[in-house]
Amino acid sequence: MRLDELHWVRRVPWSLDANWKVAIENYLECYHCSTAHPGLAKLFDVRPDAYELHEHERFSFQVGPPREGRPPGSFIDAGEIPRAQWHWAWPNLTVNVEPGAQNLSIDAWFPAGPHRTEGVTDYFFGADVPEALAEEVMAFSRQVGEEDALLVASVQRGLASAMVPEVNPTTTMRPSKATQRREPSKTSPPTGSKTTSAPRPFVASLTASTKFSSL
């Protein structure tokens, strides 16, 4: 990635019918990708032994290798970036790099009430990236985003149904005692180590002191 060669191309506003914490939690894993994102799963290897998830105290990132035998001629094969990178920084910033030509996108997520999230995505591309290729990358991003919008809206409806007793959908979402964050034991993996098991419930960590926590 040559950041000094990137230039801004477009800002895209968007909104989600879900609490911002629900929306961010969905971004943080790809266990749902094989079924919820068929287009992504055709291009990327989302198997647990191939897809990487790295967790740290205030950020995490995912690495998605291209799938062998993927359909030829996609944006993935149009440049030197070998793998996808999807980064999250506490509390509401995500940075995405798709494989192929020089590219980067930055998402800012903002609470717009207890049941709604609004945000913007800024897209950057290398100066030598053809317009048609940039449009293909942005169309891929838009498709994945639309699929995720349906998922998080469904989760939000479930939370609002009062069938989850630990959650008050009109105030801060709080974890049950069973899911609250615990001090790591001596046998726990070190902070920042790669894990292939499900990450700790993110709703728990998002109820820490922050100006967003009551929305």
C-alpha cells in the first residue's frame, strides 16, 4: 500500500436501522460471510483456517485471502495488493483495503438515536486506477454494505422485542453477568494473538465509559 499516491474520489453517506454498537459488532467478524455475503464468499476464502481475525485492546483487524478458483477478471486480480484488510479502531472508525489496485476506504459510524446509525465512507484510489475499476470496487463495497444493513436491522428488531432480558432497547445495551468481560487467566492467549474462536461478546466491551454508550 502506497498511501502517498492515493487521492480522494468520493464520499458516500449511509444509514442503518440499528444501534451503532450492533452495527459495529457485525463488522468485527466474518463468521456470517459464507451465507450472508455470497458475492464476497466467491472471491475470498472465509474458512476459519484461512481467514484471519486479530484482536487487540482498542482495535482489531481481519485479513481475507483471495479464494483459489474464484471467478476470473474481478478487481482482485487488477493490482499488487495481495489480500483484503479490514480494520476497526475504537470506538467508531473502520478502514478497509481491498486486494488488487491501490485503494483504501474509511468509514465513520455515528449514533443517531437508540435504533439508528448514520455514517459516511470516503473512498481513495491510486492515481493510475481506471475509473471503471474504482467503480467496481465501490460497487462491491456497496453490495456487502446493503447485505449487512439487512442483518443488523434484523438484530435490532430482535433486541427491541424484549426477548433478550439483559438488554433494554431504549437505553444502553448491557451484557449479562455471564458475558461480561473477565480478567484473563494465566492460560489465556496473550493480548493481540490470533484467534480462530468466536470473539468475546462485543456488546460487553462497548458499554465502557464513552459519550456514545447511552445511545
